[in-house]
Amino acid sequence: MTIPKHRFLIIADGDFGPLTSKTANSCIRYFPERIVAVLDRQHAGKTAQDVLGFGGNIPVVGDFERGVAQGRGATAVMVGIAPAGGRLPEEWRAWLRSAIDKKLEIWSGLHTFIGDDPELGPLAKARGVRIFDARKPPPNLPIADGRAAEVDALVVLAVGSDCNVGKMTAQLQLHDALVQRGHRTSFVATGQTGIFIEGWGIAVDAVVADFIAGAAEQLVLQAAKDNDIVLVEGQGSLIHPGYSGVTLGLLHGSCPDALILCHQVTRDYIGDYHGREPWVKIPSYPELIDIHERAAQPVHRTKVIGISLNTYDMDEQAAREAVAKAAEETGLPATDPVRFDATPLVDAIVKEATAPI
């Protein structure tokens, strides 16, 4: 599937921030030139740079009509956050109705499919407007049977100590660096944000459990046709009480040859879990490495080859010390590929890709 190069108004009303608007933030980071504005009444009058620390002069507006008209004008509206309970607030419905009336496409990564909405779906069909529900899985997904282990390409999966620690971002940074070095490399999107950025993929967290591994396998087989290195976007965490299933499905379905372990340094426990006090303590780097390698081993032996750290909330010195500590504790290359140089992880991947069989 090829996705057109739209200009977006991103709806992130009430939740635009470094940790609360992952979809919005990633799209702003990776194609800022296509974002005309962000709709968030809480931060109206600021810029993306003011709120996120990146994104430049993309305006944050408090009025939908003004947002649509920014710059050369939006050609699509993107839902950049998940509203409480996954349900559309009434104001959002009014905004989306207005967008459809203006013939603007609607892009959404919500678990609730806007195209199936009894009001908005028929309205879009009547107006000839496309609603792109990125989380809607394709039909007829297979059950995995280990075929991903047979591809010639090096398959590298990002795994994490928790959700939202930078698995997608790490792989995108590595993808760009590898391509710059001349390596035929594919980024495999397994979530709605990655699909928005890359233009294809399957949101595996919306796939029926029996077919998660099959979806991952299918993605790897497709990506490996024309590439020597396949970077698979990670989801969830093997130690997360809510999202471990999707992680294991990716691990067994993609049959990775190597893993990049991702961690936010300042996080000691699995993040806020439905308002409860944290109780799942994140293990040490060596323990995390062992957990992932042992979980993969019965299906396809793999190994962690590098540590990707998220140090966005640390000062420079503390971040560099954290990188050095991770490298010392694991004996593996470590870096924050956004803040610092991605070279240590890129070198590790290239070493694996060029190693004699």
C-alpha cells in the first residue's frame, strides 16, 4: 500500500506532550514539513518546539478551522492521540464532520475504527472521502510456521523493557543511518504510527492473538524480498502484564537473527498501569537480555547485539554516564540514537549482516 503525501492537521487536544502524544510526536519528528498545525487548546499559541523540544515552528492552535487553513492548508486530518476510553469526544466528532465536508482524508490509529462509526462512516462514503483506519488488520492473515527464519536478510527486532521507551524511534534512526551507508534496509512497521511514517505495515496489536505471529512473519517475508537488512518495529514488552502477548507474537513470528534492547533509563518500574501504583520492577540489563534470548530460543535462536537508551529526561552528563554504564554492564554497544550517534548500534548490525554464515 502506498500512502499519499498529505499535509496534516494533527488533533492532539488536551494531551499534546513529550510522553502523551506518541503518534503526533513521531510524525512531527519524521516528516515535520507535512504538518501544518497541531490542534490542542491547552497549548494554543505555542509551537511544537515549545512543547516537545523539537518540531520547529509548527503552530499549536486552539481552533479547528484555523488549523486546517494554516500554511498551504491541510489535505488530511490525523488523530494524534488516543482519547480516554478510545471514544471520540463530541468536539472531535464536530471537527471530523467538518473535515469530511471539506473533503479532507481522516487518518486514525484508534482501536475504534472511525470508518465503522454509524455517523462518520456513511458521511465519508457519501462525500467520497477516504477514512484510513491504520489499525484495521488485513484479511486472511496466516498462522506462523517459521518461514521468517528462512529469509536471506538479517532480521533485527527491537524489544523493550516497557512500552513507550523508544523501540520504533530506535529502529527508524538505525534505518536512516544504514541507508545512508548504502545498505538495502527496510523498516517494518507493526503499529499505527510506524505505518503513518513508513507507508505500509500491520498494526499487530489489533490482530487476533492466533495470527499475531503470522502477521509478523508475513511482514518479514515481504520486507526481505528486496533488502539485506530488515528492522522490525517492536511492540509492548515481555515483562508488561498487559502487552506481553503481542511482544511474544512478534518475537516468534519474525524469527529475528538479532535484537536491539530498548530502555528508558529513568524508568525503574513498568509505567503507570491503569492508575495503579507501579509493582513490576524492570530487571537489570543482563536479566532482560536473558529473558528475551531464552523466550526466542525454542523457535529461533537469537541474541541481543546492542542497547538503545532513551535519555530525553536526563541532562547531558547523566545521559552519557548511563550509556557508558549500560555498555559496561552488558559488554555490548550502547547509545541513545536520537540524542547521540547511532554508530555503535549501526556497526553492530552491519557486523552481523556481513558475518560469514
